[in-house]
Amino acid sequence: MKRGWRWSDVIGLAVTLVALSSVAIMQRRSLETLQDPSGQVLTEAEYQRQTAQTIAQMEALAKLPALGFDNLVSDWAFLQFLQFFGDSDARRVTGYDQVPAFFRVIVAKDPRFVQSYPYLSTAITVYASQPKTSVELMAQGLTHLDPHYQPSAYLVWVFRAMDELLFLGQGLAAAQSYDRAAEWAELQTDPQIREAAPYYRSLAQTLRNDPDSRMAQINAWIWALVNAVSDRSRETAIENIERLGGEVSRLPDGSWQIRHPEDLR
């Protein structure tokens, strides 16, 4: 039997679409003010104004009742994040401090949007230098994730562990997160995911024995390098592997070769 539309559905959809349309119009106007007819980028003040307007839009979306269209709002916020993040000219002027505003919308409206968390961790921790905020948002999202329904959700625990270990210096907290990552990975039917569980358990045990373990830090940075989603996050991983005494080189096939420090082999 076909499901009929209720008036509440129609009204909810209308309110959400009107709100998103208003945001879209504001976004278009802000973009138009950034370029003159010759295509030249305008002033620093105009970049600052555009950023303030974009963040105001995200704050409005975070407070807006989605009325059953949470995924639509979350997807919109993620698309706006990609546009914001990819505008390198503007970010050279305004920086990345306001990045969390996008993910507050995403996590609030659709915390099961697992594919967004690698960007959340990288953008907020590496670019905005706010690892505490990153961990808090991941903690909020994890309360809504279920490894039985989101097979890759174990990765959110991994990113949380990395932020705790590498940026907050919380080795014991990272050990707990790695243990949870292993538990969730073990529940999956995909053999490649299940095979990763012992690695996470090993990292957790190493950190319980030594919360400041250099080996655990190097291995976490290696994981960050292999799974990096931006050039800057790759550069950050390489710099820290080398700072800890490792050696990194790129092979002809594009893969990475990492040599651990002599004293840790």
C-alpha cells in the first residue's frame, strides 16, 4: 500500500526547503561579492565578510529544526564545508578556525554520516589546531553509531585515538579508543577489517604499558600518512615520523616506505 503524504510532512519539507533556499541565496550573493567582472579576487575585508556570513549560515542550520529532513541539512553542510575548505585563496586570509561550525551541523543532524569523520578529524585537528573540539564532536557522534549498521564506524574510534595520542598527549585515553576500534572491527564480516583488530589491540596494550610510547606514536603517524585525506595532513605525518626518528620515502608505485628508528627495531 502506498504511503500518503501527511500535512505535517508537507509543511516540514516546505520549511526545510525554504530555509535551505535562503541559505543558498545568501551563499550565492556572498560568492558574487568576492569577484568583480574581470574575475579578480577582491579584498581581505571581503574575504572576512564572506567567512563571517558562511559561519552565520552554519550556526543557523545547527539551530534549525530539520523536521525529519536531517540528512538533507547535513549533506548541505558538508557540501558547504568542501567549498569552504577548498577555497585556498580565502583560507590564506581567514584561516581555518571556523571549520568546527560545519561539523557541529553534520554531527547534530546526521551523526551516522560516517564518511564525514575523516574530514572532521583532519580539518579540525590538523588545520584548525583544535583537537579537543575534534574529540568532543567524535564522542558526540559515537553515541549514535552502531557497528552492526555502519561497518566502517570503527574508524571513528581510530581517528579519536589518534587525536588523543598525537595531539592531546592522552595515551591512556587513546588506548581505550583503540580497544573500542578493535571491538567494532571484530564484529564485521569483511576479513580485511577483522584483520586490523589485532593491530589496534596491540597499540592499546603498548599505550597501557607506556602512555608516552614512541613506537605507538610512530605507528599512529604511519597510519595517518597512509590514510591522509589532504596534502597538509600527509606533510604533518611525515614531519612527525621523521621527528621521532623514522625515515619516509615514496616508492615508484606511489606507496610509502617507512623505516623505524634503529633503537626501536
